[in-house]
Amino acid sequence: MVRPPYNLSILIADLDQHINQEVGKKPWINKKELARLLGVHQRTLERWVALGRFPKPLRFSPHEQLWPRASLYQHLRSLAS
């Protein structure tokens, strides 16, 4: 299994804060925001999804891929345990 290049406990705390601040306004996160939050390139996210190591985004159009923030939080929690 590939080890992510980030500290999961810090990432979960950051995502938790991000969710608490914005989940009521915007329950989705796009690839650009997610890559920035994880500290990886957008292409890395695409590879992780293709390898089954990261949840698939929902596609609303060919150029719009979004992840539900709450399910990302759950996924990262499962990686940390």
C-alpha cells in the first residue's frame, strides 16, 4: 500500500475544520481544492482513484468531478485507523 505524503492526523483535523466551516454552504469539494488540501498534484488524485486507493468522485459533467466532503472525512478516518 502506498503511504500518503501527508500526516493523516493533521489532515483530518484540517478537513474537519474545513467541513465545519463550509459543509452547510458547500457539501462538495472539487479536484483542485482536494489536491491542495492533501498537498498532492491533481494527477496524483486521478491515479489514486484509478488504482482504487481513493474514492471515486461524482461526475456532474466531463469537466466537473466532485467529492462529498463528509465521505472524504470518513475515508481519511478509515486510513488513520
